[in-house]
Amino acid sequence: MALRALHAQPTGGPQLRFLLFLLLLLLLLSWPSQGDALAVPEQRRSLSESQLNPDELRGRFQDLLSRLHANQSREDSNSEPTPDPAVRILSPEVRLGSHGRLLLRVNRASLTQGLPEAYRVHRALLLLTPSSRPWDITRPLQRAISLQGPHARALRLRLAPPPDLAVLPSGGARLELHLRSAAGRGRRSAHLHPRDSCPLGPGRCCHLETVQATLEDLGWSDWVLSPRQLQLSMCVGECPHLYRSANTHAQIKARLHGLQPDRVPAPCCVPSSYTPVVLMHRTDSGVSLQTYDDLVAQGCHCA
């Protein structure tokens, strides 16, 4: 059959004939035995062996890639812009409690007063005195917001004072809040997270990581023809409390994990969007070009 397909091709020069010969030789040498081939989706565009034409395949491959890039660019241009972050300076009540703890009281309504409902606390810095260093209380404040609910008139926090606190606050404490909108945290902002501050340290929280892999690494060399190497973006890292929560369910899951870690697992770092990839692979009737929409991650969140 390979010889008949070779003689059926029009003569287009030594380079074309040599390319055809290499392609047919690859098909003959690496054709999987019956029952060994991986299953592929039924919806595909196939080319019979008698119609194998490297120029046509290459042209269709490039055309499909161009259309995918055009669609992706169109989606990005139609995306809504992300609202600007906001900064609030509040004057919380701070007093000394039992066991050396600092008791902090913040008016719940003052956190986002005058801002759209979608705004959330991204970072919270407490200055106990005008000359003291900023004290990051983001996680305790976010936890208090989550546990005490939206109907609480005031948020109350019990904090262990920083070791470098020399004097007790005398009423001049300031709370600096950095707020961001959660409305634009969809496909666009999912992969624009380099500005996120990971509370566990750089590189430890949920993020994208690119790995280069060959077809042999993936076990696909027996049915995929091109590309021979893939740049695979994977979602890796931990999901601390309220970090890149995918939805309300993820927030509830994180809260219950803090209360019952033995029963409720922590949210996992998973893809929030994907970049389409075109693979040229072998089929029963010849060669097929197929788009895979869930192969390479484009953004990550915790779910």
C-alpha cells in the first residue's frame, strides 16, 4: 500500500519525493500493532493515504494554527478591563488584651465603603505607631472577614504583637488596606498573577510552570507525528486560605479545611483556562489534524 501511495504522488522534484519517502517510512516503522494504539476522539478531519501531500498538510496545519491565534487575540481584545486597585487608610481601635494579645476592632462597613461590591481585601498593613514598621495582618483580617460574615458590624481580631514592638499603641494606629476587584478574576486575570503576594513565600503558591516534553516522554510517539516537542504549562503549588479561589465553593472548602482538616481536603491548584494546541497524528485512514482544547494550561486557580 505504501508503494502504491508513493507512485500515486505527482512528481514535484527530488526534495518532495524524499520528504514523502521519509513520511511513509515513519508510518511503516512506527505503526502500532492492533490493540496498542491510543484511542482518539471521533470528530476529526482525516486524509487518506492516497492523498498524502506534505505541502497540503503543512498548509492546513499552519492555517489552523493561524485561526486559533486569531480567535485567542479576539477574545483578549474583547475582555473587560480589570478595575483599578484601591487603597484605604483606617483608624482601628487597638488595645491590650489578656496574655499580651492585641485586640483590634475595625468597622466592617468602612472596609469597602464607596467602592463596588466586588472589591476584596488584597493586603492589610497595620502601623501601631507613626514610627513603627508596617505589620502585615492580611491573613488574619481575611480570615475574620470570612468567619464573621458580611452582616457583622465590626471585625474583631486577637493578634500576637510583633517582637519588635517597644511601646504599646496610644490611639494613633493606622490600618492601610489594599483592595482589588474580584469581578475581573476570570480568564484574563488568571494568568496575570505575578503581582500576587504569596503568603507562603515566592514560588510556593498556585502558579503556572512550563515544562518541555518530547513525544517519547508523553508516550505519544507511536501515534503523534507533529510537533515532536511540546511546551506544557502546568498548574503547581499550594493553595493557602483564600488564595486565588475559583468560586464560592472553593472559599467554603478552604474554610472547612481550616476547621476540619481530617474530613475536608484543602483546595487544589488546577487550570482555570487553556490554550488550544494542534496535533498531527495518525489514524486508521491516514493522517489527521486535531485541536485539543484542554491540553496546555493558560491560567491557574484554587478549587
